[in-house]
Amino acid sequence: MSNGKKKGEGNTKNGNPYLSWAFMEAANFAMRFSTEAKRFYERKKAKSNPILARKALAHKLARACFHMLKEQKPFDVSRCFA
């Protein structure tokens, strides 16, 4: 208890672990085959550690996937990594 509030039990569900694994795999392939993704990863890696940079790239790909499904449009690299 702190300030009348219960602490330490938030953040119980952090999303689907299979989806997060799939987007991490997609991030690994994106870093290997896309120059824009590799540039984004290198920029993030310079500011923080490599694992956080890879997770940031996976998150960016997940958001791009959401917008692709929502708007029914194909993937646009320039829009994703602009």
C-alpha cells in the first residue's frame, strides 16, 4: 500500500505472446532485408540497447499491420519509416 493505493499488480496482460513473437520475427527479417528498417533500428540502437531497438521496430511493424488491415491498403515502406 502506498498513498492508500495498492501497488505492483498492474500490467498483468501484455498482449498475445504469440503475436509479439511473430512481430519480433518480422522485425528480424525486416532488419535483414529492408534498408529503411535497418536504418530505423540503427538509430534506435544508438540511443538505447539493441533489444529495445528491436522491440521498437516490431512495435512499428505491428502498428503498420493494424493500419493495413483497418484501411485495406498495401504496406507502404515510406509511410511506415518516414
